[in-house]
Amino acid sequence: MYSDNEKQQILALTKSAIQMAVQGRTEQQILCQFSQEPFYLTEVRACFISLHKGSQLRGCIGSLDAYRPLKEDIVHNAVSAALYDRRFPPLTEAEFDSITVEVSILSPVMPMHVRDEADLLNQLQPYIDGLIIDDGKGHRATFLPQVWKQLPDKKEFLSHLKKKAGLENSEWPKSLQCLRYHCEVFQ
């Protein structure tokens, strides 16, 4: 979907946003630095920004629903992954050079029509599908397609996702919605 040059520009924007954020600039100040943008950054898209330090996750924040221009989504999620992921302390300036940035740009989310857990497992495409589960009662979670690398077994993938959503592993709520998406991932 994106050319190598466009990917490099997206990565440069992401890294610049993170660097400015750890130096104390606000999201609005960062966006003002990038007032001239190519067309593809004005498209309404959703993305996730993942930060890694070595092989360890150091922050990951994203949007599942596309509702703002890609440039704004990238900057917001980059700043949030660096400073506001509750699982980690805020990234410091000293750490900046040791992180790897991964950008995942999501396709539109597609509802899946499943009867039960077995039907969902049958429909899942490992290493291709990102999955959102939502019971409509506050139990919602997603795994990006990259998670298949750590959880290649469909049952294990779904079990961990249900746990992340706060659902019991044996539980299959009648109201459970399943949605899939794909990602273009680069780092």
C-alpha cells in the first residue's frame, strides 16, 4: 500500500514526534512542525505505534477506529506510546536512541459472523488477521497480527485475547462481537 519512500517518511515523522515529546513539546506543538504533508498523511486512517527496547516491548498505543488524518493519529499514538502507556514509565531522552519504532497502519475493521468459538477459530487467519473482541459490556481487547509470532496457536491466541479483555477463558458471551483487520507493518 505504501511505497518505501512513504514508509520512511512515516517512520521519520513518528520518530521526530517521539523525540520532541520526550524533550517536553506538546502534541499540538509537534503537529505544527509538520504543517506540510503529502496526501497520504491526510487520509483518515487508524494506526498503532509500538516501541521496543531490544526485544522487549517499551510502549504500544493505537487507534482501532479511523476518525482523523493519519498524520494526527501517528503523532497522538507516538506521543502516547512514549509517555502514557501505563505499563511503562515515560520514555526518557536518554533512552530515545535505544528504541526501535514499529508502525502498524490498519485496514478498515470488518465484522466477522461467527456462531461460537469453534467457528471463530476456523475463520481466523494466523499472521494475517488482527482481532477485536467486544462483549458490549466493557470487555474489549485486540491483538495486532504481529502477536501471532508469540502466540501461533489459534486457541492460545484467543485465550490470551479473552484474558486481556477480562473474560473467562471458558466464557463465550452471546453478545460477543468479533472484528478482524489487517495491518501494513514497518519499522
